[in-house]
Amino acid sequence: MCSVRTAKGAAASASAIVLALREEKIADLPDAAAEESFSELQLAIDQLELERLRRLADLERRGIHQREGHVSAATWLAATFRTPVAHAQASLRTARSLGAMPLTVRAVQEGDVSLSGARMLAIAQLAEPEAFLTSEATLVEAARTLSIRDLNRATSFWRERAEQQRMPDAHERRIARRRLHASPTLDGMVRIDGDLDPETGESVLTALTSVLDSEARSAAPDERTPAQRRADALGEICRAHLDRGDRAEVAGERPHVTMTVDATALPSGSVIGELDHTGPVGGHVVRRLICDASVTRVVMAGRSEPLDVGRRTPVVSASMRKAVVARDRHCRFPGCDRPHSWCDAHHVRHWADGGPTAVGNLLLLCRRHHRSIHQPGGFGLELVEGQPVFRRPDGSVLVDEPCPAARDPG
């Protein structure tokens, strides 16, 4: 009973301290005092979290979760205190590791190592527990002196070396675990999941970064989430590969995205197209994709009997595209300067509606802005005296102002 009363007393003292802090008029504190009090609070938070983890490990040892009917301490923690399961699992992993890290715990208690640094060392301990026993002092010293970023790099090198010493064929085993799954889902999306070996993963990350960095230098505002930007970057990389002229032929043709559509329904906004792998797509997607594509005419007798197959013909010829590129140089959407290699030749008046495939009716638009023009309720585009005029969904005109860096400083 004594331990219970002590625990309650400690909790009451902590609550009293929090109440006192709330009542403090921090706006009246001098800058130096405000900074000092924040530093003290940050250190105290690390100490409290360290104690929380110690008690969490003890509760798991006691099997409290089993008494409450939970399959694990992580699910008990998540359900009882309404935290994400992933966060609860991470807390349990750290709590277990800290039990075997006395030097790290002492360094946190003495304020020499932050709890963030201790968590990083806990990851190393979990990965290589035996090697950590002889290396903890060295790693704690690294945590005392290095930034979190440099500590992450140092512990990564340490884990790699420890793994190689424990298992000389670790690299080959890692490569053997590589996998990639890509499949259409029932709602028309494509699900991608996998694990790449270090070399392949580095290539993918470098390619994605190159596209993302190029887009970051664009003057166009970007409201996409980071995940959406990465997804679009992957699309640009795949399109660049498909556009290459040195790809091997498959069944007499270079690989390409194929969509089947009823030509008689093209003028209708309700036309439905069908992509080879992902299935049906709506009319605005159809019209965007065939804006700048190659078309093969297939004459059918009934639903499944082709009578005649014509030649595959580009809607926009190579010479005409060169002329449009020479004129536009990059995406023409106001404020966007994505390069012509990322752009489609958009028909201002769609050829399915009788618009001519002529330089005067074509405009370079990057894939993102091409999508925004074709989607229902999106941006509008028309030619006024031969010049493109873009309109917001509310009908107001978008002014194509130069990038701030390009403006005359005078």
C-alpha cells in the first residue's frame, strides 16, 4: 500500500506543478527568464517521459493488459489513453530497450542526452542487442555530442557494421527480401507496396527527388500534399521512360498506355474509356488523354468482331509539336514554368468537337494543369484574338504575371 500512496503523491505533486505553471504570467517574463524556464521545462519533460516509459515496461511485465482483456500492452495503452496504436507500439519498444540500456538512462537522467537521442539509441539496441552491450558507452558519448541528424547517421553505420559482423551475408539476405506489388483496386486506383534493396531504393529516391526539386523551383503555387507530389513525380518518371525511343518492342510495338473508346461517343461528355490495366475512366479523363496521343482506328462489326484496323497515327505530329515547343517553351498556365518535356499539347478546342490540330489551337500544359483544365468544374481556357485566356472556376481571369525573381528590381 505504501508504493500506491507514493505513486499517488508523485502524481499529485506533478499536477500541482502543472497548475502553478499555468498560473504563471509568462508574457511578463524577461526574454532571458522565458528562455531559461522553457529550457528547464524541456528537460523536465524528458525526465517525466523517461519515468513514464519505465513504468510502462513494469506494467507490461505485470501483465496488466491481460487482466483487462487486451492481447498486448500496446493495445491496452492505445485503448485506455486514446493514443494511436503505432504510437503505443513505439513506446513499448523503447520502454523494453531502455531496460537494457543503463548508461543511456543515466545520461538522460543527468541531462546529458535528450530523450530523442535515447530513442535513437533504443532503435540500435533493438536491432543489435548483443553488440549494443559492448558499444553502449561509445554510442552514449556520440549522443552527447552529435545533433539528432548526425546521431541517426552514426547509429545507422553502427547497425550496418554490427549486422555484417554478426551475419556476413546480411546484404545478400536483404536483397533477397526485395519485393514490389502493384495492382488495380476495385475503385479504379492502383495500389503500390513493397520493399526495395538499398541500391534500387536509392535510385528511386534520387529520381523522385530530381522531379520534386525541379517542381519546387517553379513559380506556380502548389497546394498538393507531399504524398500527392511524390505520386505525380512517379508518374512523370514513368512517362519519361515510355517516351524514350530506345525501349524494346513487345509484340511489335514499344510499350505504351492504351485506352479504348467509342469514337461515336467522343463529342459527348458522358463518354467512357477503358484503360488496359485499370479499367473504365470518365469522359474528362478520356478527352485529356486523347488531346495529345496516337490514335488507332478499329472498325467493328458488333461488339467483338474487328473488320479493319488502321495505322497508329499521332494526333499531334512531331513537327507540329516542335513548333508549339518553340513558341511556348514551357507550360503556359499562368505562373507555371514546368519544362516542355513534362507537357502535353492541349487542344484549346478539342479535336473531338471539331477543333483543328493546328499550332494556333495547341498550347503546352504540364500534366497537372492539363488535368485541371479538363476536370469538371476546373479552370477554363479560351483563345481571345489568338491569345490564351485562363479563367478560375468562378469565371474570373487569371493574370499571367512573371515570377518575382524575373521582375525588374527598379
